[in-house]
Amino acid sequence: MSEFAIELKGIDKSFGPVHANKNIDLKVRKGAIHGIIGENGAGKSTLMSILYGFYQADKGEIHINGQKAHIKDPSAAISAGIGMVHQHFMLVENFTVLENIMLGAEDSPILNKGIAKARAELKRLEQEYEMEVDPDATIEELPVGIQQRVEILKALFRGAEILILDEPTGVLTPAEADHLFRILAQLKAQGKTIILITHKLREIMAITDEVSVMRRGEIVATRKTSETTVEELAELMVGRRVLLRVEKGEANPAGVKLSVRNLTVKDSRGVTMVDDVSFDVRAGEIVGIAGVAGNGQSELLEAIAGMRRAVSGAVDLNGKSVDVTAHGDPAELRRRGLAHVSEDRHHTGLVLKFEEAENAILGYHNSPQYTKGWLLDVDAIRKDAEAKIAQYDIRPPNPRLKTANFSGGNQQKIVLAREMEQNPDVLIIGQPTRGVDVGAIEFIHRRIIEMRDAGKAILLVSVELDEIRSLSDRILVMFAGRVVGERSPDAPEGEIGLLMAGVEDKKEAAE
């Protein structure tokens, strides 16, 4: 028997003019956690999609446990003992956990014995891997961390011995990510082989045994994790030295550009998500909002951006009132100098079926530079898109390509380029680097600082505490919909962490 669970030999794949994978050789040891890192668009997800049968390689071979395998589709991959947890979950939201687990496995021996047997098997897996979930809960009712557990359980239910996880922590809070790592360590201890695709180098160093680095469709290096460093991996990924810390000077804040007073927002169930929140953001400063996901940050940004009605409160933009209790008008707010990078690029930031050039003007399509009379100026729109592609290093550099065909990080750059290049007075950003590689993170952080230094007022929400501390000039901490404290970015991480957990500062609580 081979010591390798997976051997890829000479894998090559092109999509038209885009050469996604170039003659790739990769070996993954049995019972190991093997990381694959690379910039967005480096070919990581394409390679794993070939292994899982979504795509067929133009040439090359796949060997599973030493035997040549022909994986023509995901069913063949599952039969070969391969499971995949995708970056964007493949769950039916209005089905229960048990129904999603069973979906696609209707002809398995377990299901032939009845639903009760399937339920019992799910319970066994939950207990064995410490991933308990309610089998009768509807997926749409569950937080993303639990949804991810369902995806892993679904793969294990089908008998997966090899698990591929594509950017598994992109939608998780730090606590959820830590729990995932404990699960992965337990899966490894049970003899499972895990391939982890991520752009987060700290995660690579914390959990993997070996790591392969991809750049522009090729594997340029494979290292034992214990014998490399974050700095070496970053340089291998990008092909140059990467600044892993944010360099910025002192802020020079001026007048208030965004003022929020006593804002209260409820969700569709009537639950208060933003509770009497007040703060100001001045020109030339970055105000960061720290907090565990689900504590009202998303609803706060949506209310300010006109996407969600507030119950009460007031917002002033450039000194003029915004009626946040009425039905919002995001287009009017854009005209008044507010730009918004939404947290969920797929649902509220992009139309994935549109071309890149079309998404590059989305929301600004009535601007004079994009129109000829009553019609859109297609040539101007494509030239504008080409300029943004070059400036933001969006790959592949094709404004005619459907946006769904770009990697997650490059989709994020499309949104950022669209909003930042409108020269707004106020920029509100949710999760600016979610699913983005280290080289692109460096670029995005530098661009945010440049906008601050140009006098823009920036409100930043991120679940990455390091990002909040690196970029912000002031930090507000939210818990259960309330601002429970304000801190300097130099404040100890533990102090901010306690506020995020709802342990309020006694002095602030008394006030």
C-alpha cells in the first residue's frame, strides 16, 4: 500500500485562454493535514475541483491510495472516499440537517435500512467527532459555524477518508475557527487525510503537517510546516517580499462626516440587533468595530447604507440628515457621498451572472461617465473596467468574463475597486479581506490607509481582530447590539477580547 492518500501527476487544465493548472505534481500523505496556499486565482480551487470530479483535467493522472483513479464526477469522488466542504456551502437552506445529510445518498446501504438508521448513524458521527447538531433544525436557522459542521458530517456520512476543505474559516468567528481546528485534529487522529485550502498563513502554521504553495497555476514549493516560516510562505505565494504588518502614520481627523445617534434596528423576527448605538466618524480617520459575528455589526452597516430600516435613531451624512426609519434609498446615499462594501459580496455586492465590467459600475451605472444620452456607453464601461483591473490586479484580467468565474478574492477586489474609485466622502466596509490572499490583503490595507490619508471617513467592520487593530485609529466594541466600549488600537488584545465577550469595563458601565 502506498504511503500517500493522494498523488496528482502532471495535472493540466485550461479554461479558454486561462491556464489554471500547469503540469501539477502533488503528493499528500495518509493521515496528514496538508495545506495548499496561494494567491487568489493561483489555481487552488480548480485543482481540488479536479480531484473532486467537478472538472476533468486536460491531461494528467490521479492516484488514490496508490491506485490510478478516474474521477469523472463528484459521485465517483465520493465512491473513492473523497469528501469536499466548499467555501460556499452546498446545503438546501429550507431542509433540515438530517434531510441535507441524506440528500444525494439515497442509494447508500445506510438509507436502505431506513431514516431511523440514518438518524442513528448521524448521532454516532456527531458524538465520535464532537460535532453535535440538532438533526431536525432547518439549515437557514443555524449559524454558519454549525452549517459547516453539517457539511463535514455529510462527507463523513458518505464514508469519506479524505476531506478537502476550501477556505473553511472564511465565514467563521475566531472561536468557531478554533473549534474547527479541534475537529480537524480529531479527524487526523482517527486516520483521516485532510487537504486544507486557505489564505491564512497563521492557520497553516497552526494546524498543518505539510504545505504546498501555488503561484499562477503551478506548485512552486512544498515544505514541512515545522521547517518553514510565515515570511517564507508569503514570499513564495506572491513571488516577492510581503509586508505582513500595516504601515500607517498618525491620523489627522477633521470634521465629522458620519454621525450616528441612538440607532436601534430589529431583524425580521422583531429581535433587537442594534440597541441605541451612537458614534461619530470624522474625515481622515478609520473607526473600527470589533465584535464576534452576529452581535449587530451587519445590521448596523445595512441601516447606515439604506439597506435596512431602523426602528429609531438618527444618522447624519456630511452634515445632512438621513431618514433611517423610512424605506432606504442606497442610490441617493451614493449620490450624497457614501460608498458601501457589503459583507456578503455574493448576495449584496455582485450579480454573479453579470460580466466583470457590468459589476464594476453596479449602482453607479447612471453616472455621466458611463452613459450616452439614455444608453449605456459600453466602450467607456469596458475601458473603466480595464483600468480598475490593472490598478487592483484583478485576475484574470478580462472585463468580459462572468463574475461567477473569478475567485472569491478577485470578486472582492471588483467590489472594492467599484466603491473606492468613486471617491466617496464616507466609506463603510464590511469584512474587507474575507477570502482574500496575503498579497491582496497587503494591497487592500494600503488602499484603505491611502483613502484615510486623503481625508475620507472610514467605518470598518471585521471579525479579524488583528485587522481591526492594525487599521483602526479608534476601536468600538459591539456585544449584543450595543457598543460596550471604545479602545485605542494599542490596547491589549485580551482587554478588547473581554469586551467582545460582553465583559464590560466597570468604569464605562457605571457611566
